[in-house]
Amino acid sequence: MIIEAVMAGVIGLALLWLVAQPMLFPSALVAEPFEPPDPEETPRGQALLALKEIEFDRATGKLSDADFSTLHDKYSAVAIAVLESGGGPAAGGDVIEALITTRATRIPGPRCLTHGTSGAPDARFCPTCGAGLLSATDTCLGCGVIVPGDAVFCPGCGVRVKAA
């Protein structure tokens, strides 16, 4: 009977530890991935939403023509100012395009001079054409000089390092 009581106590302590552990030792916070703001959260989206709302209120009879005219002029001026300041239709798309470009440039692995990124991270030759691959550190395969990202030819030996 003493053995059962000791075992019950051990199991009880183990369960208490499992419940209390997250509260006593919280894990490190995980950074949330970047998400572009919803269109309604941008100044452009708020101005356009306000215009839609006053048009709806006028159509349903909740807003007089005089009030509609005043509010329409006010929110139209705000929308025009936002559009002129660079918050145009492509503003959200620019954020997404920049995010895609940033992530695409971080793709690891060697690169073919003609075909771009190789499929295998440890490949030394392009599986399509058989040419030597640039290493992940952008060094020329011919002379070992570091090649700038926008260079078409190696500054050390003149070999073409990027397809035109």
C-alpha cells in the first residue's frame, strides 16, 4: 500500500511539473513573419472606405445632399493627397514585390551562369548545360575573385559570370 501511495505521489508531481513548466520557464518568442497590411488599414484604404460609406449613407437616405457634398469633398481631398504621396494602387504590391525579391536573393546554393540557381546545394556543375557553377559566395570559378552582384563579367579575369 505504501508503494502505491509513493507511485501516486510521483505521478502527481510529474503531472504538476508538466502543467507548471510553461508558466515557470516560458519559451523564447517566435518572430511573426512579415505580412503586408490589409488595404483597409492603409491611409488610402481608409479614405476610399470613407467615400464608400458616405455614398452608401446618401443612397439609403441617412445623409442629406448638403452633408454628402461636404463630406465627399473632404474625403476626396484626403484620398487625392494619399495617392499623390505614393500610396497609390500599387503601394501594397510594391511591398509584396520587395518581399519576394528579398527572399529570392537569399536562395542558397551555387548558381549557373546561364540558368540561374541550381537544384542541388552541393552541385559543382549545372545539370542542364554542364557548365561550372558560381559558389554561394559569388566568387568567380576561373580566378576566385569576389564578383559584385550586378556584374556581368568577372573583374579579375573577364569571364562572363551572368547571362545578359
